[in-house]
Amino acid sequence: MTTKSHFKTLVPNATGNAGTLEVTAPFDGAVIGSVELADAATVEKALASAAALHANPSQRLPAWERIAILKKSADILTERAETFALESAREGGKPLIDSRAEVARAIDGIHCCIETLRTQHGEEIPMGLNPASANRLAFSSHEPIGPVLAYSAFNHPVNLIIHQIFPAVAAGCPVIVKPASDTPLSCFRLVELLHEAGLPPDWCQAVAIKDRDLATSTVGDPRVAFFSFIGSGNVGWMLRSKLAPGTRCALEHGGAAPVVMDATADLEMAAAPLAKGAFYHAGQVCVSVQRIFAPASVIQDLADRIAAEATKMKTGDPTLKETAIGPLIRTKEADRIEKWVEEAIASGATLHSGNKRLSESCFSPTILINPPADTHVSKMEIFGPVVCLYTADSIDEAISAANSVPYSFQASVFSREMDTILRAYRFLNAKTVMANDHTAFRVDWMPFAGLRESGLGIGGIPHTMADMQVEKSLIMKLHG
């Protein structure tokens, strides 16, 4: 049984607030909780506390203590996995079956932080290679970069927080996190879990900020050493422009993930993963399958097979175990998607299946064939349960069309020919190319990055921890 929850700002000794943010379930609009909004004084207190912790090396938490806290956090999350999954499904709309998988990933992500902390190390820097470096010994070690500020997104309300704040804790950095205003409850639960596991509250603070000017000015504060952002490109690039000199950052935005296929592709094998990759979490995934390029000889068969898989995927209440596709995060997002699909059809796209508004926030899985290149569904990230199929009679034509948008994240190629797979790998604009799988595959230790307008820096827990640390060198001149 679930109950409403209210969270106060997680900034020790903060006394001010800017009101209350009410949190509603995207499926039916029911109020499921609330969080206290932070005012400027509260944010200042959080920044001052984080900066003071880092400025005094004697206050830093030793690695063994961080490991113990992370282990305890994983244990607590394991014990409460079903509660976190159900509350996350209610809050963010991701179906329970996928929210359970997200929590399992989150637990594994904490263990990945521990493994990285246990195995990361500096290195010896070669000396004695020329007369100037003779009689010297040099090596490096890792130190925390300083206060981390993390702004998160709604679509994975548990795992995104794991990826932003737990590497900071593991790296020894004080961290302040601002969750997405649609899904703050999971974030506040995770921060409280860290405190319960033994992390002193000043080391991880959570603030909900509704005031955009305050959120923007906080990013530009010179006490922020590293800024982690997951969200829309327009916002991310704008916030990057506000950073103080010396502040490092990582940006993870969206994409319009392409799939290229040749005539040898196994359509029976491809249909299920493509449907899952396109419609998982109602398409609200930065690397969901959006554009599929295939020869004219197979495109109708492929669309039929994907549609057949989609009919097996129940759309509705995300807290029910049988639901495979949940709601859009906001009603206005369903409005937008409906308009984009209608625009594509009016411009000449063929509607193969779907395009039904099932409720205020639920939209049926939709397949379009050959929407024009200048329509929104072809040139923008849809972030909804819509996939577009395009005719491309050669792999080079498919690759050229796939590369025509300013986004570059993950891509896929389906073929039985190794030459085709390697050609797609070489020429697709993507950080990662999947072969014979959908574009949304990820494990949390792999490099995960948006290129071009899709982001900056490399995600994945070991890579994030590296970003949040400084490799510092000691060079000793020897005598005798």
C-alpha cells in the first residue's frame, strides 16, 4: 500500500523555503507527494557547506569509509527494491516491470562505484628518458575535484540519480542535487537512504528549485567544481554558457537514434527488439529507436512485424505488472506528439498503425512510413511512442540519411553481412553502434555519451568518477 509523502529540503540547518511543489502521477493526475521548494538562502547554505567541506582536507571521507557507506546503501536499496520500483512507476510513469529493472540496475550501479573505487589508481610517470629527467621518480594519484552540482531528468528517476550523486560520493566530492520537478520524490528517497547508510548529511544535499533564475545562477556559482546535467539540449547548452571559469561539466541530452538495415537483415529476429527500443517507457528515452532506414523490398514487412509486437504491449497504468507502455510524463507532451504525428501525415507520411489518444496522457504505439525530412518527427527528438520507417535501398543511402540530423548518440545496424556491419560502424555518426540489437542497450560501466548537439563528456559510472576527480602528480628529484 502506498501513501503520500512530503519531503523537506535536505540541506542541514536550512530554515527558509519557497513554498511546496506538489507531485502528481502522470497516469491519472493523482497527488502522490510533495517537496519543499528551496529559496536562495537555502541554496546559498548548501553551496557554502559543500565548499567548506572540500576546502578542509582533514574533513574528507577516507576511501574505506566511502566504501562502507556505499555497501550499506546497496543493502538498504536491495531490501526496499519493490517499494522504490512501485513509487518510481507511480511518479515517473515507467511501467513496473521496467521500474523493477531500473532499481536492479541502480543497485548494480552502486556496486560499480565500489569496484571503481577499489581498482582505480594513479600510475608511474616515466622519468630518466632524457638527461633533463634523470634521477627523478614520478607518480600520480586521484583527488576529488570539489563540489558537484547535479541537475537531473525525469525519465529514469532512480537510476539517473544513482549515476550523478553516487559517483560523486565515491570520488569524495560533496554533492548538491536538483531533481526534475516532475519526479523529485525518488531523488529525495535516495538521498535520505545515503544519510541512513552513514553519509554525513552535508556531503549530499537535495534541493527542489522552481525559480529558473535561481537554478541558472546556482550553476554559475564559482564554488561549483563540476556540473552534471541530464535533460534537454536547449537547457543544457544554455546552462553550460553560464559556468564560472574552471568549472567542468558533463551534459547528457537527447537524440533521434537511427537504425540502418540491409536486405539480409533477419526481420523476425529484429522485430521484437525494435518494438521494445521504440516504445519502451513510451519512447521517453534519449536513445530510443526513432528512425529506421530499410530497403523498399522489406519495409512493409518490417512495419507489419513491429506493429504485431506492439499489439502485445499493453498501454496503461504503470503500476500494474501487465503494463508494458505507460503514460507520457505530462498531458502537454501527449498533445505535442499528437500534433507532430498529424503534421507528418498531412505532409505525406503513411500512417501504418497507432495514432490514437488512449487517455489524457497515454498515446498508442505509432508507426509512420516515409515522413518527409522537414517534419518534426524526422528532424527532432520525438520522445514519445512513435517510430518512423524510411526507404533506403543501399546501406550508404541509409547511413547518409541517418547522419542528416545534428544529434549523435547511439545507433544500430541490422545485417547478416560483416562488411555491412563494419561499414555502418565506421560511418554512422554515433558514439556507440549496436549490431543486430536496438539502440537503447546500455550497461552502466560502458562509455555512454551524446556527441554533437546530444551532449558533452562521457557517462558511465567509471567515466563519471574520473570526471569528478583530478589526477595529481608528484615528481621527486633523487640524490645519490
